[in-house]
Amino acid sequence: MNKLALSAALAAGGAFCLWQNNGLERTQYTFASPRVPEAFDGFRILQISDLHNKVFGRGQRRLLKALEELSPQLIVVTGDLIDKRRTTPDTMGPALDCLAGAARIAPTFYVAGNHEEYCGFYPQLRQAIRETGAVNLDWKRVSLTRRGQSIGVMGAADPNFFRGPADPWGQAAFARRLLALAGEGEEFTILLSHRPELGGLYAQAGVDLAFCGHAHGGQLRLPGVGAVLSPGQGLFPRHTQGLTVQNGRGMVVSRGLGNSLFPQRIGNRPELVAVTLRRVFHKAEEKM
């Protein structure tokens, strides 16, 4: 290969890698359930996950433009807004720009991921989040009301916050706290939680629709193979992207927006997810 051909190949490879890490992809799903109140039929929820303090243009201009074009009525942020390796209290501006811009577009709820627990300055970040207009939903439940009907939205901070000698992964304490929080309401319930590998627990808690991240889409997605590697799930993980529905309960997993330890995405561009709620009538509900 001559020098000109080699240079062209290297330039093409570099452009491809840049596009894979920075080319925003918008994915839209519909979740249908008879438990969705009539007033929320058509309600659109937009998910942001695993930003890792990544920049999408000055002041997050590209990201916020994409958010606005999807016309959400609610925005949910499912953890790892910052990155423990690259973010300090003085450099968390991109994460805060994202939240502040989102909160200007639609009501925005946030829960913490494992990087917030690892970072060592989460109390400071939590205070800064309040000032963006977004709502920190760590271990809280709120009701959203439209035309006299309501749905519940609750948030679970990452299990790492509960780590200890008797519970090194924090999952036992996390499960107890989640089941207690879920027991507070009977309405259609949405959960924000960072970890998709705990989907069985969310169903056990009676969650109708969970929004999760953490898996980074498997980081590399190869033809005929799929996702290659994910934190919390290891090699060839199962829960890395998409909407899955089982026994009427759903879980949405975002591929996320940024990178952490591994710096490159392949076949797995940064993703914004939009989910539209739809009401499905039982036959007994059909009008004569």
C-alpha cells in the first residue's frame, strides 16, 4: 500500500471512529398497557443515560437540539451523568449544561449511577443538580397528573451506595429499599434505575415500565454476535439496548451517550431514547 492509500485509509478509519462516538442516534418505542390512564395515552418520555460528562457541542447545543426535536413531555436521566475518572467538581459543566437545558424543554427527573457513587463529590453534584431545575429522584416517588388522572414515577439510586462488608455489591439493601418504595402506590408506575441486570427485581416490585442504562450498548456491537461486553453483565451481555416486555411489564435499556474506561464505540452510536405510552383496552372495557 502506498503512502497516499495508507493516509486515505487512516483518515477514513479516524472519521468512522469519530462518527461512532459522536453521531447521535434517536430511537423511538411504544409501550402499550391497559394500566396506562387514558389521559396519558400518547405521553412521550425521553431518556438520557450515561453521558459521562461528554460534550455534544458548545453548551451541549447538538444534544439539546435533538432533545427538543423529539418533543418530550417528560425527560428521565438514568445515571452516570459524570465520569469518576475524568470529572471533578470544577469540570462538571457539561453534565450540568445537559440537565439545565433538558429542564427548560420538559420536566426532568434524575437518578444517580455508579459513577456518582464512585466520584467522591456526589453531595456537591447533588446540590448543583438542584440549581439546574432538574429533580433528583433518588429514593423518591412522585405522581404526575393530567386531566384528573395520574401515574407514578419513582427513582432508585445505584446499589453501590449500599455497599458494605455484609453486602459487597449493595444489592440486598437496594432490593429492600426498592420494594418498600414500590409499595407506596397502586397507579401505573415508571422506575428510573441505572442497572438493567436487575430487571427481575423491578418486575417483582410491580414496576410497569423501567428505564435503565449502564450497559453502554455492549460497547462494541458486531454483526452476528451482538453486544460484546458490559459492566455488571460481563461478556456477551443480554440486556444492553431496546425495549423488552414480559407479562405486561417493560424495561427500556439505553445504549447511553458517552464512554468511560473503554474510549471507543463500534456499531453502537450514542443514543437518545423516546418512549410513547399507549393505552390498550381489555375487551371488557370496550364500549358497546
